[in-house]
Amino acid sequence: MPFLNKLGYLIFVSVSFSLVGCTQQPFTSVDRNTYKTVAFKPEIKAPEHYVYHDTTGKVSRGMSVYGGLIGAALGAAIGAASEAPGFHRFDAAASKNPIDIRLLMRRHTEAALKISPMRLVSTDADTTFELQIHSYGVGPVNGRDLGAVIAARGTLLGCDGQLLWSKDEWATSNTATSLENLEQNPKLWPQMANEAAEALAKKLVLYSEPSKRSAAEPLM
Amino acid sequence: MGAIGCAAFKPRPEGVSWQVNYSVQPIYPKSFEIVAGGPLSLTKEELTDAWKKKAALVANGRRFKATPLVVHNTLSMQGMGYPLQTRTVTGTITLTEKIDRTEDGNLPCEQASTGSRIDL
């Protein structure tokens, strides 16, 4: 199992670095004369487990409560072999207030799309907005304090499935806290995840200047 | 080039340490996320003051609202292959007065000004 942990981490790092450096156009650059409406695709791809990364540099992956029985069994097995010293403590705190990462991201992305230059509709849209969550979890975002981190890709497709726009982004929560405080206040986990989701949706949809792809450092 | 020009030639506020770096990201429709960052030797107060000066500069005399400022100390691996410890102050301002837009609907590059009104 430790081998699987390391393999998964290496894949995550490889994917993260492969995303670094390219200039990305903002969502607001989409031609609004041609494409006026957008529908949000309800199916969101997301990993079934979150990433835990603390300042010791050890990474673990826990299960999502929405991962199903197989995911739960796998997640528990990986968790049992975890190398990160704080993983079990965080997992215990997070399980008291589980989050639905897809629901969080959908809520905030739709809210951002409503503000965007395009009109959000449910049917007969000119375009479809797809969201794929690469990874999510907690990492050191303020010194040793842990904050929520989410990395995702937004894609805009035309009616014929043509790729119109795509952007990779990651964001962290404003709130960051120690593991000890998180154990005493487990509600901080959903609060931090909500803040990170809101920040990420804003970066994906409402940032209006070109940006460079970068790796989600707190999860590395 | 327009975007590069905006990023490269944004004016610095007066009286701010050369160690302070800024990042200004326009957010549709009329907000700006401003990050003031520097080495850990800069205090939270110094960076907060630098942030406020930049916010006034970005607002260019227009009234605005600001979110509570977030201070984070971060360890970045992007500095020449060795870890860099930095402190950042981040906040978003939203202009509350009508602003002019360019033909493509984007916000114009900020201009230096004095006498900005700040509602922090």
C-alpha cells in the first residue's frame, strides 16, 4: 500500500507539473457575439478521495464519504497505510462534517456563471460548461496551518462538441488553521472547502485576464 | 500585448518598499483582486498598508468596497529551485461607481492617480 500511495502521489505531481507554464485565456474572452448562453453540465468528474498534505511533506489520500463501498474499502486500506502523521487525525475530524465536493463546486460555478457575460440557461444553450475536479483536500496554506485546496479544469463546448475554451486553476481557502484546532472545530473543514470552491469558481469564470497554469503547491 | 502591457507597466504606489510585489487581477464585472506580497521580514502591517495604497491606485479615484484582508505566509517552490518563504496580503475591491469599459467589454488598464477615496 505505501507503494500505491507513492505511485499515486507521483502521478499527481507529474500531472500537476505538466500543467505548469502555458498561458490560458479567461472565460470572458469567449466570443459573446457568437455564443450568448451557457448550460452547466451536471455531471462533474472528481476523485473519490481527498488529498492530505501537511508540512512534513508526506501525502495521503483519504476516502470521500460519497465514494461508495469500493471507494470506502480502498480509502480505508490506503488510509491505514498512510505515511502522513496527521492524516488519521484529519480524517477523523473531516468525517464528522463530510463534504460533497461536486455539489460545492457546482453551486459556486453556477453562481459565477450567472454573473459572467454569458447567460446561464438550463436548455437550448449555445454552449455547455464542463467541470472536472483534478484534486481536492487540505494542505499548508498559511505557514503550518492547513487550508482547503481544490484544483479543477473548466471547459466550454459548442453545440457540436467543439472545444471553445479551457482553463486549469486551483484555489485555497482564506481560512487556515492548525490540525489541533480543526479537531476541536470540525466544522472548519466544510467552511474551508466552501471558501476554496468559491475562490476557484471565481478564478475559472470571472478572472478576466490571461493567466499562467500553475501547480497546486499546497498539495505537493 | 495589451494584457502584458497592463501587467508590466502598472504604477507603484509612492512610499512602498521595493520588496513589495503586487498582483492585480481584474474580476468580471467590476472587481479587482489585489495581492501584496514580500519576504517574511515585511510585517503584516507594512504589507497591509502597501495593499491599501495599491487599492487606492487601482480604484483611480472611484469609490469602492473591499473584502476583509487575508494574510498568509506561504512556502513557494517556484523560486529558482529553492523554497521561498513569503507573506501575502490578499483582498478584493469592488468599484461602486460606474466605470468605463473598452469595446471588448474588459476593464481598462488602471491609471495612476492621487486623492482616491477609500472605504476600507
